[in-house]
Amino acid sequence: MAVEKENSVVAIEYEVKEVGGADIIDSNKGGHPLEFITGKGQIIPGLESALVGMSKGESGDFKIDAADAYGSFDPEAVQVIPRDQFEGIDLEEGMVLYGQGEGGQTVQVTVKSFTDEDVTIDYNHPLAGKDLMFTVTLLDEREATVDEVMTGQVGGMDDECCSTHGGCGCH
């Protein structure tokens, strides 16, 4: 069986670098596999598309353009905000902060620089504007259950998990 465009439960092992770079940006090798359901937008679109048609045990190297990863770098997403909005925070360049967006969603910002008066923050994803090279091994693939398709969670709504761990997001 091969990965389908929608409703396959996929488990992968991966390593990612910036195209042309030697440093590993992220990896789960030797750890838990990344599990997701295809067609749910749970991973970057370029990587999900690259996996379609792969079979269990197959490996591959995939160049994912920035547009199909974390998008282009948006210079307008870099803003200067008064320092007093960060009162009580021991600021450091490069630190990541989380806040609440206008719609109530969680937003991540990176502190680019700061003075006594202002803080320059960047709302772009840290990998925005970067082409990425993924080395991936498909560890497992199967059709999603009805519960998994409905909930978007691998394992669906597992009552034992919900009662044991106090929530249903443990898969």
C-alpha cells in the first residue's frame, strides 16, 4: 500500500537541513516517529506531497521550496513595538515569545533586537523564506479510521487515553 493524498495515517522518520547547509535544523531520528493524517494540513504541504505514492520502508530525499514549506519571508511581519509592552520580560535577541493574536489564536514572535525604548519582533516563522532538504523514511502507512478522519488525531478519540492522561490530545 502507498501513501494516499487524503486519509492515510503516516509515520515517518526525518531529518531536515536548509538547502546548501550542513547543519541539521530538526530531526526525529532515534526518537518517536512523526505521525499524521494526510489531507489534514498537519505538516508542511511540500513534504506531504512528496510522500504521496511512497510505500512502507521506502526512503527519499526531498527538496521543498520555501513557498511549499513555511512560506516566503514577509518584511512587513517585522515590527517595532514600544519596550513597555514587554515589561517584566528579560529580553534576549533571538528569543521566541508567544502571545495572543487578534483572533485569539496563539502567535509566535522572535525578538530580533531591542533598545531601552523599542523592541523589534518578527512574526515570520523562523524557517520562512528558506528552501529545505528533507531525508525521510516512511516507517508505517495505513488507512485512517473513521474516528481519526473525524478528529484529525492519530488514534482518534481513545477513551483510555482521555481518562488516563486527562485529555484527548495524547496521540
